Amino acid sequence: MLFLNVLSIFSARGIERPSTFLIKAGFSAHSAHYILHGKTRSIRLDHIESLCKLLICEPSDLFTWKPDQNENLPASQPITKLRKHETQQSIQNLITDMPFKQIKEIAAVIKEKKEEAITLKTKNEA
């Protein structure tokens, strides 16, 4: 079954109050509650688009697929790529007990990746 799973993205981005974040972004309190607690059985396409823009992600990042009981699909089935195996942690939690020197190295790698992405985007727009 396919599930909307956005809490891991909020956690990874360090957003501590996802409900408040969504409401400030224009979602109703009702929609925010259902989106955050995985209780929505349907979701509007404009909500998917808004979530992707707000969280800087792709639509496939918003969803998790869990096979139904006794369902065994081959690995070649595209939907199996949505199966999430690991829990996402926030960067703050990951670096809490790291030496500062390592944190600086990680920051340099992140900065380099961001610059690569900007360069690639600029080339694609040209």
C-alpha cells in the first residue's frame, strides 16, 4: 500500500513544528493534520506540488510503499523503489557528537554540492 510519509523530510530539514510550518504555508489545519499523520486516503495534486516546493523534494520522496501481507512483487517492479528501509535523522542529530573538524569537512562538501547544483541549473536554463 502506498503511504504519504513526509515526517522524515521535515526531520531531515530540521523543521521542528511541521504542522505550524504547513499552516503558515497555506494548508488548512485539517489538511496539515492528515498529511502529517499519514491518515489521508487521497491527496490533491496541488498539495503534492506545494509540498515538493516547500520541502525541495520530488513527488516520489513524499511517498512510501509497503507491500500488503502476502504480497511479493519482484524487485524489477518500479513501485518497490518507494519502499523505505532506513529511518531519516536530522542533520543536527547526526552531528551532535562529532568533532568540529569533521563538521567543517561535511559543511564544505555540502557547500560544494550546492554550488554544483546551482551551476547545473544555470547551464540547463541557458
